[in-house]
Amino acid sequence: MKPTSLLSQFRACRPNTYPLRFRQNPSSRLQFKYNNRRQRQQGYVRAEDPNFVSIVDHPPRLVRAGRKHGPGLIVLAFGLGTWQVFRLGWKTELLAILEDRLIRPPLPLPPRIDATAIKEFDYRRVHARGRFLHDKEMLIGPRIRDGQNGYFVVTPLEREGTASTVLVNRGWVPKKFKRKEDRNKEALPQGEVVVEGLLRQPWTKNFFTPDNNPEKGEFYFPDVGQMAQVSGSEPVWVEETMGEFVVGFLY
């Protein structure tokens, strides 16, 4: 038995792309192939033929499936439109609330904070006085910024008196400054400092984010409750924006 070549197998299994009139009349198909071969041998180029009309030059033709759209499509379109209107109103109201919180003067952070009420004060400007616990510093990452790999630096702030310790996101550092010893001394302020920032509910984990490993000090997303438990802090997250040692001095 003569072996079948791979090209022959491909030709046998490929779909028939000839027009319907050629499939119904094999002799017309042979004539069509013969004419094409003869034209190529004579150097004929269809694009240069003034009588040639491409399929893209034909006027568009509307093709209907023969089925009329029922009331379900109308109800669906109305529902989507209504949802968009409500969503627009919700986003407009949310932006107005956040803008109002951002332009207000910063509030002193209370000594004790109800973690369940933070949602009502999200993006509210606050300030606090205390001492950074650099020995309990935590890094979240890796996080990309301007094409560089790096980490967010989260340091507990031990406040004066009987006030609780809170978590402060001090900003981003490149990977080469991951170790505290590689940063400037100004990036590790000693003694009492004043921090001004935003009271926030940080971003949450998505489907592709791995789980944190607190035992090894590996955090890939800010789990405030988990980080507070590891550092002995209250589950309160403040993103530093201004202060005696702002983000720009981290490295």
C-alpha cells in the first residue's frame, strides 16, 4: 500500500472552500483551476484589471437569521440601561463623599479606634504622634512601580500614652533597599514623629494573589487583621502622605 503524504492528508481533511457552483459541478471547478493557472503563467494580476471587483467593494448586505426578537431582549436592554443609570449615580455620590473627606482638615487619631467604623471614615485625613517600631517593619510585595520591582513598607506606630499602636504604610521602596540596613539613616527616624495620612481600607486579595506567610514575614497583600496580630498593633491602616519624614525619604 502506497503511503499517504502529510500534505495529502491535510488536503483530504481541510474544508471545501470552493463556491457552491463548483462543488455541485466538478467540471466547472477544474475549468476554474485551469484558468487560474493559465492566468498566473501569463503574468495576469487581478488587482491591475480595471474590471476586477473585490469582495470588499461590494455594498454591505444585512443577513437576518429569520427569527424575530422577543420581549426578553427588550427587558434585558431596559434592565442594563437602568443599571447603568443607578451605577452612575452611585459613583457620582461616592466621588463627592471622598472629595469632601479629602478637603477637610486632618483629625487627630483617637486613642482607641473601632475597626468596624473605619469604613465610614475611608479616605479621611488624620494625624498621629508616636514612635516607629522599625524592628517590627513588614514589607508587602513585590509591587511594580515605573518598571521597577519593589515593596511597600509598613511600620507600626507606637503612640504616646495609652493610645493604641497603628499600622502606617510609609510608601514604596525599590528591591535593592528591601533591607533596612541598605537605606539612609533618615529613612529610619528615631524618637517621636508626627505622621499625617489617610485612614484607609487597603486593597484586598484577588484570585492571582498568593496567600501571606506571616511566619516567614512574606506579605503579598495587606491583610490588616493578620499584620496587626503579628506586630501587636490595632487593625488600623494609615497611608502616610505628609509628616516630618515623608515617603520621599524612605531611601
